[in-house]
Amino acid sequence: MMSGVPAQPRGDRSTSASETSRADASLPIDSRSPGTLTPAPTATRRDVLRAGVGVGVAGAALAVSGPVANATPRTAHQVFAHGVASGDPLPDGVILWTRVTPTAAATPGSRAGAPTSVRWEIARDAAFGSIVTSGTVTTGPDRDHTVKTDARGLSANTVYHYRFRVVDGPSAGAVSPVGRTRTAPAAGADVREVRFGVVSCSNWEAGYFGAYRHLRRHRDLTAIVHLGDYLYEYASGDYTGKTGPVRPHLPRNEIVTLADYRIRHAQYKTDPDLAALHRQLPWICTWDDHESSNDAWSADAENHDRSEGSWAARKAAAEQAYFEWMPVRPAVDAGGRHLYRRLRFGRLLELSMLDLRTYRSEQVSSTSKRIDDPARTITGAAQMRWLTDGLVSADTRWRIVGNPVMISPVVIPPLDARNAAALTEVLGLPATGIPYNADQWDGYTADRNRLLTTLRRNRVPNVVFITGDIHSSWACDIPVNAADYPASGTVATELVVTSVTSSNIDDILKVPERTVGAAVPAAITAVNRHVRWNDFDAHGYSVLTVTPAAAQMDWYFLTDKADARSGDYHARSYRVPNGSQRVEPVTTPRR
């Protein structure tokens, strides 16, 4: 809702399509500094935007780099039309991803094409003169010919290059573009700096993905963090920019079936800016609602009705396509597979990625007293225990939380629950005031109180929530009692990235920037003093730099998301000094 002496090459090891292949953890790897990869040039979007999942045209968006281009045989179609990607870096491993099109007919969602074996290789240099590990995965129509492998046995904090090669079938010998990835620092390493590109809410029809193109310019990034709404489920024309669709969605209908979700994922992967950023850096992703349907909760969604079949079937289809098409490593425990997970970057930080859709209670009206019901949850009990236990026990300097929807209270006006109890009880209103958006943590006050009270009781330092969803930019202190801020103190901070393209207030009302959007921030900050800054007009991305001394978010805005060549500019910066639990403005972005 807007609501980052050569080892001998390893032999292949085959796995089934339902398994992942791992490099031998005892593989000897030297400690020499790896080479660097010059990213392939970005091709134009001409025809790619029109064709979407048509593999012959989509391949034009994906430039093949270096020696791979000469090694690839001629075929009647692009075999690796959807690019390559990596994600969820560990000190000894990383997820590698691609999608192979073995025949021209084996388009995404078609269930066509035979099982195909694909070899993956990881090297220290872009020319693959020093291959450190490799393996073979068999994929097929049961997983939409996507390939994912959890490559292990790698060195910590090291840049690697990877590629895929088709082993058998009519496209045997075809080689993918070369990707670049980076492992995380060792758990006990003293790390001076980690830098994340931070993005959310990327709607194909609402604009071009210039934010991804400009993030490639920030050459020292550790990884990209996507906080949800990687794609949108709407039918073409249903949710666009000011002037209608900049480029049409495929399929044209609202996506409901497994085939629909696969086709939509495939279309997004053909965007040249998105593909190039996936090639350049590992991504750490979570979902919000639009990967399935607007305002999703555990048993249904606002944008789902009975004519579209059962919600359980639709949600299962959306999840299957997501896990097939995204470079994520879901966690598995006694409770089964889940997307919420934690990644560590030395002794500097832990990044906890949340899932705030799968387990939540149904949303209620902003004026409903049920907002305060302690039985309602946004995280689910198991995820809340995992989150609070992890934040309390973490031994890193910083605790960063990848948080799909805002946790800072934004209420009109903030009320002290005790002093205003008589009024809110008579009127049947939420105890702490009427929330701006009940789809956020504001609609689940009991869960938020549990979390913030735990942080305060255990004196947990340096908790920073990085958030997406709301198509606007915010820097906030997080108090336990917003009505008594700043006297009551703060227990965490929140830094919210704007949307890549998804509509803000000005887009929805189809008015120029700095009209309606200029008045709203002033009204919000006037009564919510812990909100130190917000912007409702611009689209773009952020860069989060974490050092032992501070965590700093730099916001960069696009000049025009509807322009495929849009420029960008630095708009604002806020940092959280170590131990302060407060945001403060900074004039200069980190470089």
C-alpha cells in the first residue's frame, strides 16, 4: 500500500529443480584482492517496454559483457532474457539467480519447455581465469525455468563474478551476462563502513526506474535493500502516474494466477536499469502487499474478491512466483519456511528483514477502538518473539530493521492514553489518537507497544528502522509516548525512503508538485513533533551509510520519473549518532 594462488575449479554436482546446490565449505580460497567488473552498458528500452515478456525483444535490454558475448552461440531467441541476480550475502555464501529460456516457446508462465541443466560458475575475475567454485542445477517448467543456487565456501567480504551456462537441450552452450556480487564480512570482523542502497515501491506503469540507474553510480555500495512492492498486481491502467501508464503492464489483466504472477515478475526483470543493478550488486529483499494484492493480511486482501477465486490459492501463487523469481534465501525452522530473516555484517550491524503481511490481523478503520485490541497483530507471535529476542541479544553496534510499513506514530492529534481515556472511551476512538494510516503499525498499537516497551526496558541501543510503503520521505524519532515527546524520550529512530515510481499525493490528484504535497508535511509535523522531516512530492532512492559513529540516510530525488533519462539530485540527509536514539539533520551526503 501507499499505503556488496587461484583455487582449482570444482567439478559439477547436479541437483534436482527443487534443491539448491552448495559449494563445498572446505574449498580452499586464497585471500588475494579480486578484480573489478565494469558494468555492461545499459541498452535502450525501445520495444522492450512494449514486449514485456517476449524473450526475443526483451533480450535487447540485457547487454552481455566481456568474453561471454563471444562464447554464446547464435539462437533464435535470447536464452537469458531476464538477466542474472544475487542476494542475501553471507560471509561464506550468496544466492545466485537467473532464468533460462531453453526454446522460444518457453516463455514465462507458459509451462512450456523441457527440463534444462544449467551450470553456474563463480570467479575472482570478470574474465573467469580464476574459477573458485561451480555446480549444476536442473530446472524446468515446474519452477518456470528459474535457477537459484545457494553458493557456499566463499571468502568473507570479497567481490566475486558469476555466470550461468546451459548444459543441454536446444540452447546448450548459451552463456549468461556476467554478474558481480559481494559476500558479507565475517561475523567477528571490525567493519568500518557498510552502505546500502535503499528502495521501495517500484510500479512499472507509473514511471521509469531511473532510481536503479542512478544507484549504479554509487560504486561503493555493499548491497541493495528493497523494502517491498517490488512489483504491482493491478491491471493495466488501474494505478498509474499523472498522465496514465508510462508503459503498460503485462499481462494486461490484474494478476491472480501463478502464470499471471510469473509473467509480471518476468516483465519487471526486463527493465534495463533494474537488470543492470541486479547484475552489479547483491539484493536483500522483502515483500509488502503488492507482490500479492493491495492491503493483504493473513486471510484476505482489500484488492481481492470472490470472483477471483480463493485468497489462499492466490496468495500461494504469489509466494511461489516470488520465491522462484527473487534472489532471496527464506529461513526455515520448526515453523516452516518464512521470509523474515537476519543478516549480519561483522560487528557493525545486524539487518533484520520483516514480513508484515503474512501473519497480520485484518486492518480496521482509523477511528475504530479495535486498533488497541491486544489480540490483533501485525507481526504474528513467532515473528515478534524472533524480532524482540534478536534486537535484545544482538552484539553488534547497530541494529537495523528492514521494515515494510511505518512504525513511527503519526496520529491526529497524539493523545496521552491515560489523560484522554475518558474522551476516547466515550467516542470509541483509539486511545492514542486517530492514525494517519491504519495499515501501518499505527493500526496495531498493541504490537508496537510490546516492541517499543521491550526496547526501553532492556535499554537496547542503536535501533534504526528503514522503511518503505508510503511513497514519501520521513526522518523520525520513535517515542513510546508520542503525546509526551520529547520529555518521554525515544527508543529508536526511523528513516523512510520514498517510492521509485509509485504515486504520491500529487500524482493521485494529478496536480503539480509542491501544491497539496507542500501543505501536508507542515500539518503532520505541527502535531507530531517526533516527525523531524517529511516530503510528499518526490520519487527516488536513498543511501544508508553505517559506521561505528553514526547511521546516515541520504535521500536522492528524480527530476522526472516519467522521463527515461531523468536526472537525480541530493535532497536531504539525516543521521543518528551512536547512542543518541535521535535523528539530526546533516548538510552533506556521505560519499
